[in-house]
Amino acid sequence: MFVSLGREWLVDAGGCKPEHLRDVVRLQDLCNTILGDLGLHVVGECLWHRFPEPGGVTGLYLLTESHLAVHTYPEYQSITFSLYCCKSRPRWPWEQHLRVWLDAKRVHVRTFRRGVSGPRGPCRPVDLHEVQLVENHER
């Protein structure tokens, strides 16, 4: 028996404009759009850290549904997202939005079903060989 504990989206985008990847206000607006579109709820304040040039920024949102983490690499024109939701959510159109917000040329989205297997009661973590990749596509 598999007990579903949600889904996780791992998103990597490349070919982004470096100045967008250093712009904390733009990134906060993007994250707020993601969270609003998916009906997710932030707990407390989001946390952002800016690294010295040529580095980017890291953002972290604690959600009632789990978390959203963002890491930018302007020196590589890249950004990564990790969004984990313990409740079902529709797929967000990462490709279209990241092209508009960041001028991304390549977007790779992987979706994983999270959970535990075994009888009800004491659960055991899912073996890595049992992890189910739900979606894996690049545009």
C-alpha cells in the first residue's frame, strides 16, 4: 500500500537574463504569483539572501502545505525551484511563466509523487528505487 504525502516539483531553467536573477523584487513577485495561482499559504515572512557578485539569491517560503525554495545562478544564467505540496495541486505552467518573467530559454520540470509504502501504522520511508517520477519534460 502506498500512502500519498503530496507532490514535489523540481524545476531548472536556463538561458535566463542574469539581471533578472539578481532582482529580488522580481523574484518575490514571481514567487507570489506561483503561490497565489496555486492557492498556497505562506507561514510568516519569506526569507531571501543575496550573495556577493557574481552570485545570485536564495529564497525560502515556509508554507502550510510545505515549502518553496528558489536558488539563482546569474553567472550560469540559471534558476532552480523546489515546490513541495502535501495537498493536491494542479500543474503550474512553469515553462510559459519563466519565459515571461526571466526570459528563460530552457525549462526542465520534474514532478515526483511523495509518500510512504507499507501497511498502515508505523510507516517506512519509500525506498529510492520505489520513487515514482510522475512527469519529466523539458522545453
